[in-house]
Amino acid sequence: MKIDMLSRMIPFFDFSVVEKISVDAVKHNFVAIKVNHLSGAVHFGTVVCGPDSVHYLFTVASWL
């Protein structure tokens, strides 16, 4: 997925917020992300759904 397309899919957040949430999700092993800066693409890997990921999502939502 192109980075600009990702930004357009989430118009209610500034891209810096989306980037921060994505980095936190990678740090907590909820998703794998590869960024290709040459082509401007973001590749998403495996998503782990469990009690920890649900807690994380609610925590992120409370920040907003």
C-alpha cells in the first residue's frame, strides 16, 4: 500500500499520529510492518489478536 493512500484512508488523523500508532503496534508485536522508502510503500504482515492487543487498542483510543 502506498503511504499517501494510507493517509487518505484515515483522514481524521494526521499522518504523524498514524505513524506513532503503527510504531507502537510494531513495538508490542501486534503487527509486522515493512516500509519501502524508495517506492513509498508500506507492507503489513501478521496481525496478532488476543487480550493484549485488545487492551492496547483501547489504550490507544483513550489517548485520542
